[in-house]
Amino acid sequence: MRAGIDSEAARWIAFRMAGVAGLLAAGLAVVAGRAVQLQVVQQDHLGSMARDQYVRPIELKPRRGLVTDRNGATLAADVQAESVFVDPKELPPAPAREPALARLARVLSIDPAGLSRRVAASRRFAWARRRVSPAEAAAVRALRLPGVGFVQEYKRYYPRRELAGQLLGVVGEDGEGLEGVELAEDDELQGEAIHLDSLRDGRARQVFPEEGGTGRVREGARVELTIDQGLQHTAETALSAAVAGAHAKAGMAVVLDPRTGEILALANAPLANPNAVRHPGELRNRAVQDAFEPGSTFKVFSIAGALEERAIGPEDSIFCENGAWHVGRHTIHDHHGLGWVTPARILAESSNVGAGKIAARLGRERLYRTYLAFGFGAPTEVGVQAEARGTVNPPRADISLATMSFGQGVTASALQITTAMAAVANQGLLLRPWLVRRVIDPAGGAVLAQATPTPVRRAVSPETARTMARLLEGVVTDGTGKKARLAGWRAAGKTGTAQKADPLGGYSADKRFSSFVGFAPADAPRVVVGVFVDEPRGDVYGGDVAAPVFKQLAEYALQSMGVPPSFAPAAAKPAPASRAVAEAEPVEFPVVESAAQEAERSARAARGGIAVPALAGLPARPALRTLEQAELMGELTGSGRVVSQSPPAGEVVDRGTRVRLHLAPPG
């Protein structure tokens, strides 16, 4: 009996052992199968998941390329700056977290609630503020907050502050161009980034490998503009003074080389500092992006077309109806009634009736073709985003034909109008204006791209262009543009004073757009200048508001180019008074320097001296403001407007030099 029981127990033990062995074998088979699945079947997928936990691809961005003026002066560059980030897992626990973030937000001058939201939405990384100042970085370090770190980045810096601010534009947080040249040349300025694999330790901290990735970061190319820093500064200073003196809404100035189409200066007022943009609207490049009714400057192209098509001759007489011309149910008026006059007097006195009658002789189709030939109604393709096309439509009625001839019912930008005038100055050949001179590889200095003058079309014949230059010179010597007369050079140009269109229909009774567009020297043009002032008050005429700015810019440009005077001082005579101009302005001529004086002037310039700005024609306050901006002092005698100055305009003097201004009342 005992033996039977033992045998039964032994069999049960053996059975259990076999069962356990079977279970172990099955488990081993499952483990082996799982191992095969993980190590063989899913090897690539799981290996990728593992690498994702400790390897992160990163992009190393290069330094953005420089932007310089035509002479190599830096206008935009990258500088190193620190950015502050937060690692939420390293921050203090919940009770102390919010006070810590509040202290960080206070130091960085950011919204605490916004910072808290960014931190709560992130597991291991959240930006607190990017590209902080050295003082702010030091203040953050002084807090000694756990979980707060720094990353080295590049920050775009504009060393000349407001200089060409709207032209240069700005760069976004990630280093991409958003406005102006920064956007237009973004591909060249960005350079080429490289990608590396970085490692992360057990606490998710980034560890860079000793070697990784191939290639190198290629710094962005250097973009050299056509503008001249000195002329750009002069344009912005003179334009800002004119806008302030006229209590105007805004102003624009364009300076071109008529022989090449290069833009030597492109100014907007009010100014904008890309280092500290207050609102996006202040970066609007009005000279390129705004279209407006140009007014009487358009008479230049209407009369040029009529001369080209032989609808009139330069000596023909046009009856100007003594100042009031009835066209259907409408009446066109002149400021001064004229009888039978030539095209020269129509331009000099800016007769709307005369321009309308000349347009009637030319006809609708030929007038429309003339405007298109001068580039109106199409972008200049200067390369800046959002360029205005302007509007020029075929006139459908006699009144439309008449009003278009003197710049109503059409729109154009400041750049378009100045470019069209440059065609007159360039023997009738229209050139495309351009801003970027060269693109240069920063590594080897190789020229990657270089612009050249690009003819668009012939607007008028050289003969017509020369005739127009002669007629436009009369506007300056004996017409509405007397305040554009230059000290020693012959100048040609046209004033414009346009009523602004009323949004509710018709034209505003008190809002004007004043302008002057011209070139010098009149017989061999080297510079074309367009000045436009939006909604001046008081003296609203282009001859009063814009012409003096033309004078300053043209004189500065010709002096800096070394263009010899058109005539000797002894040959100069004051221009006779005109009914269309409120005041006459004495002409100043450059003094011939001795060798010693020239050497002294060159030495002052080498020491960083200041060229005395041209102030003739300005009221006292704008003249003093102009001197102050040029780091010079002013001393006044008399009252009214500046009629003479000592030292003369263009002389290079030391900073702080006293400039004596003599003022006289209009008359």
C-alpha cells in the first residue's frame, strides 16, 4: 500500500516538473520570439526611436551678410546676442514656480502671463525672450533661477540708426528678411546653414559631438547698394526739415544718376529706426509704394509728347484764354491769366489751360502712348516689394484729356516720376532704376552678381529731350521754380502742386501734394532729384516747399561728384521776379580755393569734418534744426528766411563750428 502511494506521488511530481518545464520552455520560446522580433524584424524602427530620444538634428545658421552703401560703409550687420530660454522640468516646484517666472518676466520687460503660458505648453524648452541686451542678460544671471539658460544667436544691427531705415527694412526673429532690401535680397544675405546631430544626456541636456555633419556654415553674401551714405543723410535731413517746417504729413525724395539709373538716395520722412520699430507702418517705403496724383510735374511729359509728335513746335503760340477755359460743362482755371504764350511760358508759369490745349492738339491716343513710353502705369522693377504701379488709363472725354495733361486723373509714385524725368535728362532714353550694385562673396571677395545700366525704351528723341531741358531751365530761372536755382550750376525742373482727391468724391479744398522734380547741370545732367511733400500747410506750392530741398540735394551731389560749375561767378545775375513766386533768393557761388585752403579742407574731411548744409531759403527754425542735426551751431541775424550763410554750403568744417545765418523777409 505504501509503495503504491509513493509511486503515485512520484508520478505527480514528475508531471508537475514536466508542466513547469513546459511552461519554462514556452516562456523561453516567447522571449526568444520577442527577441527575434525586436532585434531582427523591428530593428530599424526601434533603433530610430532610440536615436530620437538622445539624438536631435540641429541647424547652425550663418552670420547674415552685410549691407553697405556704394562706398563700403556698413548699413546693416549681424552682431552676437544672447537669447533666454526656460526648461520647465528644471524650474522650481509649483508653489515657487510662478513667483520665479514673474521675476524673470519683470527683468526682461515681458508679460508674465504670456511667459507662463509658453512654459506650460512646453515639456523641455520655451523661449523667454530672444536677443536681449547685455544689461538684461546680466540681470537674468543675477536672478540665479534654475531652469533658465542662454543661447548665443545673431542680432541684426543698423549702425546708422534711421539712415535709409525704410529702404533697408527689418529682419524677423528667425533671421529672415521681412521688409525692404532685407527681404528683396534675403536669399543672398541668408547664406547656407549646415545640419548636425547633437546628443542629449539623461537629463535631456544638449551635448555637441566633437565631430558631426559635413561642410561648413557659409556666411551670407555682402550686398552693396547704389546709394551714397552722405547724400542719403543729406536727403533725409533736408526732407525732414522741410516736412517739419511745412507741418506736413510726410515727404519723399529720390536722387538718381540719369546716365546709369542708379538710385543715389531714397529718403522718406518721418524717419524710422529699424533697431527699434514702434509700429509696422513707419517702415513703409512711401517713395516706392505710394501712388498719388502728381499734378503739374506731369506737364513735362505731356509737352514732351507733343513736341515729339510735332503736334506743336517750341516756338508755337498757344492761347491760354486769360486763365479760364471752358471744356464742355467744366472750366479749367490758371493761377495767373495768360494770353498767347509759347510752351516755355506755359511751363514757367505752370498753365493748366496751356497744357490742356497742347494735349488737345496731341490727341487722346498719342497722349496715352506718351505716358506709357515714360514708364507710367507699370512698376519700375526696382526690386523692392509692393512697388506701386500707378494708374494711367486712356482718356475717354475731352475733359479727361485736359486734366490728365496736368496730372489729375492719373497716379504715379515718386520713383516713377523721378525716373521719367531722368529719361528727359538722359537724351530721352528711359533706364530701369536700380538699388543693388553688387553681391560679393565674403570668403574670397568674388563678385557673385553685378548690375549694369538697363535701357527700357526710348521715350522721346534726343532732340526733343534737349528742347525740354532748355524749356525746363526757364522754370528755374524765370518761373515757379526760382528757389531751385543752384550756386554755380544750371538747373532745370518743374514744380507741382496737386489737389488731393477726397475719399468722398471730388478734390479736397485744403489738402495738397507739393513737388519739384529736376536735374543739373541742365546742359550735361549728372543728377536728377525728385522732392515730394504730402499735405503741407501754409506755403503749399511746390516752388516754396519742395524746390529748396532740390537745391540742397543737387548742390551736395554735384559738389561731392566734383562737377565743375556751369558758369563763373562774374557771369551770374539775379533772376527777375515772377508773379508765381513769393520771394526771390540770392544766388550763391562757390569760392575758388587756394592750394592752402584746399589742403586745409581735405585735412578737415580726413578728421571726420562736417560739410556745411545749404540753408538758403529756409525759415529760422528749420535752418537751426538742420544745423543741429549736422552737429553744428547756428547764429542768426535778421528775420524771415535765410539769404546768406558763412561758412558757405559745402565747406567742410569741424563739429561744433558756428555757422552765421543772415535772414531777410520775403519781398
